[in-house]
Amino acid sequence: MSEGESDAGEPAVKQENGDSKSAPPAEFEHPEGGWGWVVMLAAMWCNGSVFGIQNAFGIMFVHLLKEFGSENDEDLRFRTAWVGSLSMGMIFFCSPIVSVFTDLFGCRITAVGGAAVGFVGLLASSFVRSLGALYFTYGIVFACGCSFAYQPSLVILGHYFKRRLGLVNGIVTAGSSVFTITLPLVLDSLLNRVGLYNTLRVLSIIMFLLVLAGFTYKPILPKPVSSSKTGGRLPALNRIFNLQIWKSLGYRIWAFGIPAALYGYFVPYVHLMKHVQERFGEDSNKELLLMCIGITSGVGRLIFGRVADYVPGVNKVFLQVASFLVIGVMSMMIPLCNVFGGLIAVCLLMGLFDGCFICIMAPIAFELVGSQNVSQAIGFLLGMMSVPMTVGPPIAGFLRDRLGSYDVAFYLAGIPPIIGGALLCLIPWVEARTRRKVEEAAAEKMLEQKSADAQDDAGAREKTDNSESVI
């Protein structure tokens, strides 16, 4: 080994006492493109296939009612809604576990394995003949696979992009909008021509393609080097459960505020189709509403994803606040629309700000906890989102079964987004206060260091003067 290199092969820096130490590693530079564009397209397919199928559940919901129920069943909508809401909830419920798998095994293995499980679950759903079995195959197995496939698609983008992360997240999350636009028409045609079970088999092909997309997730972000002073068990424990993210008060508010806003979020996706059928008749063009939500959601993700790149720091949170306020108000407007054109306008606005909320989740997580902690930060947030996403649609179905209409359900669905959005307003203020305290502490430490250096200089001069006087 040459004299100018350290044990790790890194350039050594000569010290005054003759010792040498390793120079700090250069900061990682994101490619901002290259293979990252392929990864972006694969992640876009992932978002589209996972949430496109979930968002189009309202179409299948109508056919499930015909397949498994009767008009005399008072709890029919309540029990059937559990298939879709359990599926959506499990995607988020599994997220903390997925984040651990992502940290331990990497994005590629986690995503490919999850997509394979999702494929098996969706294919198995096409062979069951009862709601109870669908709860397991569609609501649990398929959804768990989707969860393991989805979260790595958010994390891997941070390996390739930093400056363009907002725009790339907008493009990736727009994938679900593209599927939400096209799937309602495709599903309606398939359900009418080949039936429910063959339609599920066709959808399983989409999940098989997702398995292939997961192989593109090549991680390039350097792993953090654990301190040699800590024991071997503690770093392993930190990889499984990252306590660092919970030290941020801003993240804690975010992790509790967003779930509080989502109790009514998924209600329109499940029940809007049936509401339109009851309000405007069997022949109403209900699929057009999901297409409107999908189109403007995709536009919103592209626009607000780009806007987020120019909004500094955690001020991006205000974009989410605005989106929740609009979504809440639009949910309350649904029962007031007695003209189909008014309902289209409501869905257009709801989709636009739904895209805003979704596309900036990952950039906000990077701002609050940093790139090394973002996997578990997103995972725990999605896990806490599982409860409101799961219970909202069945409660709405219960209210419909008891009250005879969806009006009260949609009114109540609009309240949580407004409350949760107001809570998120605290985050920029909390982060600014924390940053001020850190800067003040750093300034005080610098002053103390200067004072100590001045005392040392004075002591050295006094010692020199005394030596000269003796001579």
C-alpha cells in the first residue's frame, strides 16, 4: 500500500503530527436520467396497474352486487364494499413491513416478489365463488402483493433523481391516472362480454407484466456506513425499525395528519358508480366520471409535480393542504348535483387535486427525514393510512343500506380531509422553528469555540512574554 492511501484505498490527508486520516467520501451525485428513465417507466406501470385496478373497483362493485347478492339483503352493500376497501387498506397496512424488506433485501427483490404474489392472488380470485373467499384472495393476497410491488417504486426514484424528483414522481403517479381513464371502459366491456371471472383473469396479465417491470429496479444509492463504536445488534435493529424518523416533530404531524384526512378519501371510488346509477338511472354514463377523475388526476400530478420542484423545503406541505380542502368540499358537493354535468365538474376538480396530493408525498418525505430514512418514513405513513382507507367505504355502504341513499355518506366523507388539511398547516411552522434552534445552537457553539481559541492565544502570548523576561 502506498504512503498516500488509507486502509480503505481512499486518499489520505497528512496531519501536522505526521498521522493521516481518510478524506470524507464525495457526495453522491444523482444521474438525473440515463437508466433512471427506464426505472421511471417501470414505476409508472407499477402505479398504473396497482391503483388503476383499485380505483376501478366501483365498476366491479356493481357486478359483485349482482353476482353475490339479492335485493332482500339489507347489508349487501356493506358486505360487498369490504372486498374493495379491504384490498385498498391492506396495500397500506403492509407498508411498514414492506419498508423493512426494502431496506434488508433491496427494491428489486421486494418489488418482483410482491408482483408475483399479487399475480397469484388476482388469478385465484377468478376461481372463487363466494364473498368470504374473495376477502382472502382479492382483499388480502392480491393487496399484499400490490403493497410489496408499489412501495419500492417510490423509493427507487430517489436513487436516480434529486433535482427532478418532483417532476418524475408526477409522471410516475400519473400512471394510475392513465389506467383509471382506460380501465373503466375496458372493464365494463369485458364484464358484459366475458363475465366477472374471466375479467379477473385478464387483469392478472397486467400483474404478470409488473413482475417483469420490477427487474429494472437497480439500486445505486450508497448504503450508509454504520459507526464502528456501536454494537453489531443495534445497527441491525435500526435497519428493521428506524427510530430516527420519529425524532422529527414535522414527520410525526405529517404521519398522523394525513391518515386523519383519509377517512372519506376512498368512498367516491367505491360508491360513486352505484350512487350515479340510483340518481340518474341504469343507462347513465357512470364510467365517464371515473375517466374524468383519471384525466384530471394525471394532469394534476404532472403540473403539481413540476410545481413542487420550485417550492422550497417543507412548504410543499401547503400544496397537500390545498388538495385536501378541495377534495373535502367536492365530496360534499356530490349529493347536491342533480344535473349530470355538475357531477362531471365535481369529478374534474376532485381528480385534479387528488393528483396533487399523491404526487408530492415522496418529495415531502425526502424533505422531512432525508434520503437514507425515506423508505421507512413512507412505509409507516402508508401503514397508518390503512385504517381510514379500509373503514371508510363499508361505513358509507352501511349508511346507504340504513338510510336509503348515499347523501349522508358523501357529506360525512368530506369532513376528514378538511380537518386533516388544517392539521398539516403546522408542519412548516414546526420545521422553521426547529431549523432556527439548530442555527442558534450552531452560532453559540461557534462563539464558544472562538472564545476558547482567544483564551488559548492569550495564554500562549503570556507564556512567551514570561520566557523572554527570564532570558
